Amino acid sequence: MENTENSVDSKSIKNLEPKVIHGSKSMDSGISLDNSYKMDYPEMGLCIIINNKNFHKSTGMASRSGTDVDAANLRETFRNLKYEVRNKNDLTREEIVELMRDVAKEDHSKRSSFVCV
């Protein structure tokens, strides 16, 4: 990473000791990191899974076989990580934009993170 007026590589700072940080109350990882993202909120976060299997005929795209299995595996993974998971299927571009706008309006103050897959 280049040093500029607006950024610095923390590994280049002498005498910087790594700290053990603890994850959210829902999941404690105990990972030791030089820099860390605050993860001590009451909830891990929200995960939106957009599973587009079937497309409008005008796109000329065929159905994506196997995508339901992928979505189910993602759902299980993020649930195991203590995320609130919401699956959305076969959304148009406009519906995805509307979904993101709606989610952005929600109160995320008790969540550590947001994931959209």
C-alpha cells in the first residue's frame, strides 16, 4: 500500500502491538488483528441472498441450474454465523435497486455488518 496524505499502512507503524479483539456477542472469534472492524453489536448482521435462476425471455439467458443448492448453502453458512438471512428469488434490476433502498432505510444500529450475495 502506498503512503499518501489520506492513508497509511498500519503494519508500517513501529511499536504497534496487535490486540486481541472479540467478535459480536452472538459470535466470539477472539481473532488477533492489527486493524479490526467493530463487531461487538448485539446482532451479527443482515445477509440478503439474491438467487436469480430464471430470467426474462428477452435476455436470451437460460435458467441457472444448481443455483438453488448454492443459495441453500449460503443460507446455512450465514445462519451458522448468526446472521439474519433473507432470500430473494428472480429479481429484476429494478427490484434489486428497490430492495437495497428499502434495506438502507432499516435501523442497522444493532448490527455489526451487512452482506448481500
